[in-house]
Amino acid sequence: MTTDLTRTTAADLADLLAQGSVSAREVTQAHLDRTAAVDGAVHSYLHVDAEGALAQADDVDRRRAAGESLHAMAGVPIAVKDVMTTRGLPTTCGSKILQGWVPPYDATLVTRLREAGMPILGKTNMDEFAMGSSTEHSAYGPSHNPWDLERIPGGSGGGSSSVVASFQAPLAIGTDTGGSIRQPAAVTGTVGTKPTYGGVSRYGLVALASSLDQAGPCTRTVLDAALLHEVIGGHDPLDSTSIDAPVPPVVEAARRADVAGMKIGIIRELTGDGFQAGVQARFDEAVQHLVDAGAEVVEVSCPSFSYALAAYYLILPSEASSNLAKFDAMRYGLRVAPDGIDAPSAEQVMAATRDAGFGDEVKRRIILGTYALSSGYYDAYYGSAQKVRRLIADDFAAAFETADVLVSPTAPTTAFKLGDKLDDPMAMYLNDIATIPANLAGIPGMSVPSGVATEDGLPAGFQILAPAMQDQRLYAVGAALEVRLTAAWGGPLLDRAPDLLGNVRQDGRLGSQGAGRNAGTEA
Ligand code: GLN
């Protein structure tokens, strides 16, 4: 077991803490030190709460010393996406409109982390209101990919993917509305899990699209994801869409890593054309590993998936335009007085505030959603999109008749360069072509690293999808793949990422070349 606490998995940290070989303060301080050293370059965090995290750690150490029986994860620190409310800690959703807002309450998920004794290190960067695939839509500047600081760490949860990929936190929370946990995981060589819709409480998750949003784990291993899933999952009376059933047996599935006899369905529409050669090659090899582990492979067809992106970009903006109407300058954050008006009306203040407080992508989607919901267009746009949503759920249901899980590459390409797609919304939207169907159907999905693409040396992701409330199947397949791939690589994939410390200038800014990748790393 490695002695560098920041390179230790959450599962191993939990063991070390329980044995008393290390204190929660030491573990927390090690991660805060790492952040001080590298986050000037990576920019995973919008807000670091060193004092609060150390106080929580000390509390755990005190209780352990007093002989209290603690949660198995007590003392394992975590970073939380800035879209979850945290009492006493700023929550901006990556937007200027919430700058300075400090919520008076915790999201249920945050309450569960606190009750488990998991110190909260800080709040991670994200595209504004979780709209985007690169974190470039954050009002506070983008996060960077630890594999190559000139590239995107995915989005919207690029802060949560990069924070675990750069060893600043063993665990993070993300949210996935159309892929914002899975796509960032794919491009950073980490594990991202979107539980079944309703499997983790949305209370205190600042809503983007309420029928699609789902919070979940961002981790470096499948077992760590399962351990975190168990802490945050389960019924919550404060969320009317929360499923009233026990958390699926995810930890057991992750530990057993058994796929013998399982039927794996390759989604024909989500492979081949349109996927980068190296991403597709790693996917094909991963499938072969699962066959070697005793799984059976079948091909399935989901013809309605070709309409998924179009349906998503009507349903999401429609719900977002309604959810974001509450940012009216009266109740939260920013208030801007319009120029040159002596006694402005409430409407004029709202207009000036929204103009200054929302970025371009948020405005684009509010306008689109308002249009799609307007009388006369409702049936043509929103109504049609809902019908497509049903067809997609039907495609999944049919596919799950022949396969236990479905698989595809998580994202069509590896991480692209910052700036490359910023002015082309359609190109940005296409990143989520493989992840969006799961959100429309409410089913769980996971991305695990499949290796690095030969042509650019950057990580690729393997997506696993399961029927609703069968989340444990993701963990069985993800863990089986992880065991075999880690053996083939001779260690975790992230061991091949550059050592950021050698590439960070004294002032914490990027070196002139960024952190160059290790050329010649092949999976
Ligand atoms: N990238 C997708 C979007 O921009 C997904 C966002 C998300 O999952 N929050 O909508």
C-alpha cells in the first residue's frame, strides 16, 4: 500500500483510519497541501474550506479516540460540486448571479456526508448551472485536465473529475443531467457513476432540468464509487421523486467483480462511425476482457437514439427556463441596477441583473426553452420531445430483454483543447451523444477508464448502462473490467498522467508548455 495519502484509494484510507494508523486530520491536511501545490494550475475548486474540513476531521479523531463507533467512511475527505447547497459555504453553480450566496441549509446528500463524518474539502468548479461539457462556461474560468493542462477536463463537472484525477481529493460529488459525471470521468481517466434517477436525493441540488438531474460519485476506483454511493443513496422524504427502496447492493457487487454468465449488449448506434479510432479500439479491447471474464456479448439496436440529442435539447431548456426563473435579483445573490434609470421597476432590475449575471450559454437555453414552451409551439416541440423520450425508454426496455447491461464508449473523443469548441454549441452538445439516452430514460450509467488512445495518449471511457434500480450491475461489470485492465496496465491508469508538480510554476500559474503528457504511453 502506498504511503502517499493523496494517492491512496478511499477504501484504503477508510481501513487505515479504522485501524488508527492515520488520523483524519493527517488525511485531510495531506489533500489540502496537494491542493495548495497544484490547484493554481488545475483550478478544480471554486472554494476551499480548509478550516471547516480540518474541524470536521478533528471531530472524527476525537470521537474515535473516545471509542465511539463511527461510519466506515468517517474521516475520508470529499469535494462537492458547487451545484449542491452547503450550509455556511458559498454555492455559486459557476454563475455570477449567485456570487456571494451562502445557503442557509445543506442538501440531503451533504447532510449524509456530514453524518458519515466525511470532511468537506471545498466546492468544485462547473459549467454555469451545469450547462456544458468542458467547464469553459464557468463564470470563474475553466478547470484544466491533469493529463494535459491545455485540455478540457470534461463538463459540466470538470472540477469534480479533475479534483480526483489530480489527487486533491479521493472522492467527489458530481451531477449528471446529460452526462456531466460520465463524460468528465471518461476524459480524465477516472470513474463516474450516475445512479438510477431518484436513487440519490435531489433535495438541495440546484435544479437544471428536474426530470433529468441526478447526483453521484466521481472517484478513481469502482469500489470507491460504490462506498460513496451507499453513503449518499436511499430514500429522502424531502424529494418527491426519491425512490422509496433500499440502495442496490453496490458495494457487494464491486467487491465480487463477477460477470460470469452476464449478457453484455453492445449498442450498435453508439459504436463505430463518429467515434475516435483510439476510443473505439480501447472499447473493443475492453469488451474482449469482459468475454475473457466469462461474459457473453450480444449486439442490440436502439433506433430511436438518433433523436435523443434533439429531444434532450428541447426538454432540458424547457425545464431550465422554468427552474432558472427564480433568479430574479429579489431573493438570491446578484442585484444590478439598470444604467440611467432613476427609479427602476422590478422588471427593469430583473432584466439588468439577468443580463449581467447569466452567461451566453445559459441565456441561449433560457430563450430556447421559453420558445419551446410558448403557447402554439408547446405540442410541436416539447410535446414531440416527450414522445421521443418514451421511444427511447422503449428501446432500452427491449434491449434489456436480451442483455443484462448495455455498453458503449462514454464519449466520442478524448479531451479536446480548451477553446476548440467554445464558439460552436452544436459541437459541444455532440460530446454527450452516448450519455444522454440514460438520462432521458432515468436508468443508471457508469464510465470506467478503458485506456489511452494511441493517437494522442489521452484517456478514453467505457460506458455501462443497466435497468433502473439495477445499479449493482454497473459495479459488477465496472469492477471486473478494472481488475483486468489494471493488471494489463501494470497499475492504475492515472499513474501514467504527468506529475503536475514538475509542471507548475512558482506562482502557481501554468508553465509555458502546460503539463505535457508523457509521450509514448500506450495502453
Ligand atoms: N453537457 C450536457 C449539457 O450541456 C450535460 C450537462 C449535465 O449533465 N449537467 O446539457
